[in-house]
Amino acid sequence: MDIGNRIRVIVDFYVDGFRNMTVGRKLWTIIFIKVAILFFVFKLFFFPDILKENYDNDNDRARAVAEQLTSR
């Protein structure tokens, strides 16, 4: 059994498993919704766009990033 055939068997196994799910689809949907909400909340509250707040244009932002990367 070559590597391409093994990968095909593994992919077919998972595709067939997801296709035949009933309760699992609802659970995966809930999981994806929760992860999307978490990423949105983290981005919104914990990772503010500091460069946009501190600098007026893209040239100033690029210069600030370059200084931070080269000064270390």
C-alpha cells in the first residue's frame, strides 16, 4: 500500500464518518460557533490595534515596526 492510497483510505474514513453523523453535526456546529465567538472577543478586547491608535499613517507604522525589529 503506497502513501497516496493510505492517505485516500484515511480521508475516506473521516469523510464517511462525518457524513453519517447525526448528533455530531450539531456538536461540531456549536464548537465552531463558540470558537468564532472566542476569537472575536479576544481580538476585540485583548488585542487592540495599538499601531492604529498611536500612528496616523502607514509610513509611520512601518517605521515603528522596523525600529522595533532592528533595535533588538
